[in-house]
Amino acid sequence: MSQPPAIDAETAFTGTVEPEAADRLDEAKLTAWMEANVAGFSGPLTQAKFKGGQSNPTYKLSSPSGNYVLRRKPFGKLLPSAHAVDREFRVQSGLHKVGFPVARQYGLCTDDDVVGSWFYVMDMVEGRTIWDGAMPGAAPEERRATYFAMIDTLAALHKVDLAEAGLEDYGKPGNYFGRQVDRWTKQYRLSETDELPEMEKLIAYLPATLPRQTRTSVVHGDYRIDNMIFAPDRAEVLAVLDWELSTLGDPLADFTYVCMAWVTENEGRSGVMDLDRAALGIPELDEIVERYCAATDRNDVPDMNWYFAYNFFRLAGILQGIKKRVIDGTASSAHAKAMSERVLPLAQSAWAFAQRAGAS
């Protein structure tokens, strides 16, 4: 399977940097907004920008009343429906209300005059971020418990009562994969910079072979081990992060996305395909399937090759958007260029799985 260039995720995305030039937020205006909208806030505040966040720039705000996280839209021209921080705020607010592990949400600002774009502020959850799926230094039993906690949390998300969370209209109820293939095809076309034969084949194949949707739930859209905060001393998920791609849809989209780790090489990231999983204590894919099915009252899951093709295709579309922003000079991270170089390998992986699923 063709692999994208390696990125040291822990070095690339851990920690903060001093915001420079246009990335720096107006602290006077932001302080005034926080005083009016964030319960318990007291200034003054200081700001730092997290190294990660390819889509929505993310900041750490420090003040006498505690630490907060701010997520804003990027500056510049944006693709339609992308960077919807208002949706991130809404879904996390609803999930927090029903006890699902997300950060507490404090406020949403839709006035561009405050920091230059829409943003929201939430609690900063302290804990561990696991960037490397191999979990270096952990004991085998800890790795196993951590992977099962990740799957159990995903199952809990897919069982959330939409009415209780106030999310019944957070997305359309059916044809999730059809809508998503159409969305990412359009987004890819809007940001296309090169003609890739694999993407052209996928754009024809995927909508002609859509699987039947049998369930609807909140779908996270980017559920993987490094998009959550774990407790410092135990295998418990304290908060799931990065809800930009969330909507209502087919829960198998999330499940098969997290299962991609088992068909992706590690390279210091979330993949586990090339690891000695038995020695490390990492569950095998059939164990993950069994645990998820037991938690969600399923008998089994369909053949995952089509779903893997779709997920790699979608990732290629997302990173093509980053590539276009690199070319336009509006990318939000110094590591965006390296990520943009992964478009072709992802497209090649997607087409390989499509062929396994029956594409010719």
C-alpha cells in the first residue's frame, strides 16, 4: 500500500508557539468579549497558538480564572461549508449536556470584528494526547485497555439519544455516504491543482456503489486515537476533540475510519498495520469489530474494503484543500505543505481498496 510522507506528529503538533502577524488575536477585544460571554472569566489573558490545527486555527488562552481553548475560522477565502465553527460549538454543547466526554463549551462569537473571524471558546481539558498508535513506553495491558476505551467511547457516541442532546436536526437523516461522496467530490474540484487518475476513477466508482444505510447517529468524522484527551493515569477518554467534520450519518463511517489504523503503517502516527500487535498488546481488528458490535447491538459489520476506499478518498479531498491553501498562501500551519504532499498516496490507497471491493 502506497504511504504518504512521514510526519513526526508529536513534534509537529504538540505544544504552542507565539502567534505572529495576522495569527495574533486582538487581546483587548477578546478580553472584553470573554468578560461578557464566558462565565467565571477574569482577565487579563495571554494567548498562544497550538502547532496543530490544519483546518481551524486553535489557541490556548491563559488567565487568572484558568486556561481556555479558542477555535476560529481561518482568514481568507474559504471553501463552501468548510470551517463551520458554529457546528463544532453546537455538537459539543449537545453532547456535553448528555454526559458524553467533550470539553465544556463557553460561547460562540459570530462577529468578525472581535478577532477577524468567527470563533468559539471552550474549557481546556488537561490529560494525555496519544500521537503514536504504538504508545511507546506503555505496558501491553495499558495499550489494550486504551484501544478498548477508544472503541467503547465511539460506541457511546453512536448510541447518544439525538433528541436528548438537541441534535435531531444536526444533519440529514439518510443517504450519508451519497451526500459525503458528493460533498468531497465538489470540494476536491474546487481545490483541484493536478489531474489524478485515481481520483477520477473514484469519483466515478464510489457514487455508483453506495452501501445501504441502516442506522443514523452523530458521526464525528475524524475519530482516531490522537483526536482525544486521555486521563493521565488510566485508560479513560476525558474528551474527544476536533468536531469540524461531524454531522448526522451512518455510524459505520466512524467505525471504519478508526479501523483504517489496522491497514495503515505506523510511521509515528496512528497506524498499527506494521507493528507487532501481539507483543505490544494492541487488539487485532477482529477483536475491535467484536467489541464494537457487542456495544452497539450489531451482529457484524459489512466488508470494509468499500469503506476504506471511501475514507482514503475523503482524506485525499481534505488534504487537497490544504494543498490549495498552501499554494494560495493561506494555510494555517507550518506543517501544511508536508500534509499536502500526501494527496496522491492517499488517492492511490483509496483506489487499491476500491479494487479489492470489486472496482475494475
